[in-house]
Amino acid sequence: MTLAVQPPLEIDTFHPPRRILLGPGPSDLHPQVKSALAQGVIGYLDPVFVSMMEELKTLMRYAFQTKNALTFPMSGPGSVGMEACFVNLVEPGDKVIVCRNGVFGGRMIENVERCGATAIVVEDEWGLAVDPQKLEDALRAHPDARLVAFVHAETSTGAQSDAQTLCDIARRHDCLTIVDAVTSLAGTPVLVDEWGADAVYSATQKCLSCTPGLSPVTFSDRAIEKVRARQTRVQSWFMDLKLVLDYWSASQRTYHHTAPGNSLYGLHEALRLLAAEGLEHAWARHRRHHEALKAGLDQLGLEFIVPEGARLPQMNAVRIPDGMDDKAIRRALLDEYAVEIGAGLGPLAGKIWRFGLMGYSAREENVLGALSAMEMVLAANGMKVDQGAAITAAQRVLATHHHVPASATSA
């Protein structure tokens, strides 16, 4: 027998180039997370693996600041966590209030509609936080709504909404809440129990500094009751919580799907490092490096699109100066200095740059390296730049706010 397709022997082993990841994700992997990912494979029903899964759930409850029993990582990216929340809590004919102030609020609307439900959209300008009064007004106008969905940290703009207030409003109107914490978890306070949030999802490749492909989720008892009281079957077999509950059960774990074992090793280590650093220290680290980056960007004349009180420390969106070519600048940063930053999305495409400072990427050398590269590239493209001023401004902030937390790198 002769093979119809011959092996492409000219293809060599893939070795990715070194990048400074300062875009909207993924972030740099912590070296200890890399080591964890490279460990040997064992069976997903092996007693040792099961014990590790239980530790994962405990560590994840710390990260989410919740006592929810149903707290675990979905196998898949943040989009799987998002969809799992909607397909389990939304039934055909339901009315769901969705707050949209960026790309990811729009994806929530898409999920509601695909579930056969009606989305009542609360609109806010991209770059602004969700307006609590608009949510209040929408709930009064639609008293039959039983679910509110919003993005805590809008990755497309760097705007952070007041999750506590939005959850309080929803609860007063007898509504469950679905909260997107993809970019906020471990970078800025996420307090699930204090907020009274019912279904919260995140992702591992942002402030947790882990590999993409897992979505931490947590569900309140109220949410679980809603799932158990469904009148229709969940449209997704893979994401049906009634089946997943048995898979992540602490007592008698049953087969559901082949767990991404090595990715779970990595997440276990990432969460262990977070616990060693301490949530408060992690939040402070992201804030400190944001302030340093901001000081440098201010020197370069780059204006933030989000008002100061609503800015995410880990996602910094600035307007592109007149006369600067978006793609050319980003390509020069990548090709000449190995610095990756993010482009604008939707109506902000070509109008903003997004600087991510997430997880292990939130380090002094990254802030100073990015500012140095920006000075060089902007100057090369005709912008008047006071060379060294941005770096000096950032260093001044870093020196003034010098703080060395219990280091995760030595844990």
C-alpha cells in the first residue's frame, strides 16, 4: 500500500519567539506554572489526581472569595465558562437583563438569544462603567425578568463596573446574576459572597498567569436550585451542570469527559502561587504597576478612554494619537522590541491601544521595557517624544510606591 499523502518532513519543531505579553491576554506564564505543566500524565480518575482536584476547588474558592460548594474549572476557555452559565440558568422564553458597555456584554446577548430567551439590553457607552440607575430602571420596566448579566471587567475597554451595587439591585428585584470576571479575577477584588453574585466565570490566561483553556466558575446555592428546577433540558450535554456535578463530586466521581490533566496541574500551581502571595498583595501589585505605566503613558501624551474611577489596573486602554498608524506601531513594537499590545475592538478598532498588565506580566521590567519601546517607536514614526521622560516618570512611581509582598516567585 502506498500512502496518498506523504509526511511533511521539512516541518521542524515549533519554537515560539520570546514575547513580552502586554496585550489583553494571554499573560506571561509563571516559571513554576511552566514546570507544573510539564509533569507526567496520570489518569483523571487516579486517586492522586482526584485529591489534586479537591485542592483545586479549595484554592479556587479563595480566589473567588466564596464558600460555594460548586466552584471548579470548566474544561475550555472563558467562553465555555460564559456559555455554561447561560445554558444552565436561561430557559426558552425567559427574559434576561443584559448590561452592555463593550464587546463581551454583546456576547452575553448572543448567549441569551441562542438559549431561546429575550435579552433586554441596558446600554452604556464603551469606556464607561455600567450605570446602576439604568439597570434599576430596566428592572422596574420588566418586572418579569429573573436574571441580570453584566461584565465586571470589560476587557475591550478596561472599564470596571460596580459589581456590588449591580448585584444588590438585581437581588432586590428577585433576580439571579451572571457575572463576567474574566479579566478581574486575581487582578482586582472579586468578592463573590460579599456581592451575593450567583454565577461567576473567569479564565486562566489573564491575571492567574496560567495557560489558556480552563474557565474557573462558581455557582451559588440559589443558582443550583434554579438549575435543578428547570422545565427544559440544558441544550448542551457537555456543559450540563447536572452531569458536571457528578464529575466534580468529592465523594463518588463519575466519568464525564477526559480532563485536561496537565492544564489542571498548571492551574493548581497558579492558584497556589496566588495564595502564597495573598490576594491583597496581588491586587496591590497590579495597582502599583498600573500607576507606573499610567505615569509613563501620560508623559507620552496618551489619554485613557476610561474615567479614572472606573479604570482596571490590569487593562489600560489609551487613544491613538492623531497621525499614528495603529497597525504599523503595533507591528514595530512586536518585530523590533518583542512587545505585544492589543488593538481596539468593534467601534474602537483603530482608535485605541490596550496595554495589559496581568498576572506574571505585571512586573517592573515589563512596564519599563514597554515604555522604552513606545518612546522609540513613536519617535521613529514622527511623534515628538522627550526621550527617557516616560521611563523616569514610571520609575518615580515605582520608587514612591515601593512594596515587596510575600513573593510568589520564592514560594
